[in-house]
Amino acid sequence: MANYYSNKIFQSITLALVVLFGIWSLESNARILEDSSSSIRERHEQWMSQHGRFYEDFNEKELRFQIFKENVERIEAFNSDGNKSYKLGINQFADLTNDEFKGRNKLKGHLCSSITRAPTFRYENVSVVPPSIDWRQKGAVTPIKNQGQCGCCWAFSAVAATEGITKLTTGKLISLSEQELVDCDTKGVDQGCEGGLMDNAFKFIIQNKGLTTESNYPYTASDGTCNSKAESNHAAAIRGFEDVPANSETALLKSVANQPVSVAIDASSFDFQFYSGGVFTGSCGTSLDHGVTAVGYGVSGDGKKYWLVKNSWGESWGEQGYIRMQRDVAAKEGLCGIAMQASYPTA
Ligand SMILES: *[C@@H]1O[C@H](CO)[C@@H](O)[C@H](O)[C@H]1NC(C)=O
């Protein structure tokens, strides 16, 4: 009898607790929902101060807030899908539509190139490559830089590859000047903040007989007149450059195993805009619009092969400024066209 009653009492208490807990969790869920919709304005304000963003007037602010809100919602929806190998995140591009973002990438189309392709590929007979390589660990990569609002990715890509070969041949890692390319490499196809090509930048460095340091010719993120005094103060030189045979990730692997390599990619997708970590598997096309630098490759913990790519959008984008892009995909062009137009300087 005693057992029967104590069981009953126990059941009643349990039931009461379950009901109470149910009410409590419904309420807190409702609170969370309310918070997330009302705080998106606060998040926009916080984001504005974090990124030093100011808007001209109320209408502009309202327009930018709506874009920010849509981006946040789309990013959160993407991240709630647990099957993806990469994550998206709010970054400095959060108040730009994807069309506006695309307009910032200014790699000159490869069809515009007047460069005749170098016929040699010095790594063609490379038969053994390490399973992974990270040129940062070998001290051949300078810290992440930020091109800002100037469309000179091509200069950052060429400079990073030049910094790499300079370290490998001289033992010295020297941060080199993108601004010299922006201001002084203007007699050919390259047009400073309006776009250019890595191969043209290599050609300029060869003809100029060198490139000066970042500190001697600092970056301004705008087109300027060539400072010929700084231009003539060489800190690094290259003898030539070679193109990696197009559309072969194997050829790209042989190259990146030996030095950091300039690569052109299609960086225009929403997912690329907001990539924040993991192995990026797309979506993206092959309309090359951005120049970056492959500074390694490897295999992730869950077995995904990737290229380690240095970008020039500051450390708040991607994995502290880097992206791991899926390697050895079915398409011969590589993910986002990474194997289409790769090249490297030679010392
Ligand atoms: C690769 O090997 C072939 C055959 O031995 C040779 O003709 C070619 O010059 C080599 N390429 C390079 C870049 O050394």
C-alpha cells in the first residue's frame, strides 16, 4: 500500500515537473525568437561600428539594413544544414548584395591578356610530391594583407608568389609592394585598381629589374602616380615566370609542392562572399574574376582534399584570411576554375 501511494505521489510530481518544464521551455523559446528578430538591428549597429561603416542618410542606412538582414538570414539558414563541409559567416561584406560584391572583383579576363604563354613548365617531370604542404610553416608567406576597395587582387596575388620564391631562393621573407604595381605597372594591360593580370605583373617586375618593399612603397588602396625613386629601390627580383599547363590539378599540385603559385578563381558566389571556414566545395562557376595565391595543399580531418589559398581581404574573411578549397574535383578546371590560369615567377 505504502508503495502504491508513494508511486502515485511520485508520478504526480513527475507530471507536474514535466508540465512546468514544458511551459518554461515554450516561454524561453518564444523569448529567443523575439530576441533574434529584434536584435538584428542591434547586430547591424554593432557590425557598423566593428567595421567603421557610416551611411550618408536614413534611406541609405535602411537599404543597407535590409541587405544585412537578408544576408544574415541566408547565412544562418545555410549554417543550420549540418551536411555542409564549410560554414558561412558575417564579415565586412555583410551589407553588400551579391551583385555589388561581384562588381568589386577586377581580375582582367584571360581573353584580354596580351601575354604569350611561356612554353616551359619546369615541374613537368616532378614525380613525387609530399602528401601535404603549407608554405606558411616554411616561412615563405607574409601575413594576410587587405586590398580594401581597390580592384588590384592581381597585384596581391603576384606579390605573394614573388615573396614566396624570394624566400625560397634567398632565405629572406620580405613583404613586397603591391602599390608599386598599382602605380607603376600602367604601360601595358594592367590598370591599377581597375584590374590586371598576375602574368603582366611578373612581366613588369622582370622589366623593372625588381620590386621594392611594402614599407618603402606602402599600400594606399587607390591609384596614384608612380614614385620612381621608390620604384628603383629593389628588394627582390625575378628572372621569369611560367604558366602551369591549364586545366590540370596534377600540374598545379607539382607546382604548389615546389613554391607558392598565383591562381585565378571565380570568387563571385554568395558562398564565397561569406565563407568563414571548412573545406569550400562551391557553389561557384569558372568565370575567373579574382587573383589569389595557392600556398599549400592537404587533406582535412574528415578526408577532404583541399588547396590552401591566401586571399587579400584581411583576416576577418575566411579562416583568418585563408580559404581551403576542394582539390581534385571532377571538373578539369578545378573548383571555381582554380586550375585554369595558374602561374609562378622564377628566380
Ligand atoms: C622532362 O623529361 C623529358 C624526357 O626526359 C625531357 O625531354 C624534358 O626536357 C624534361 N622537362 C624538364 C622541364 O626538365
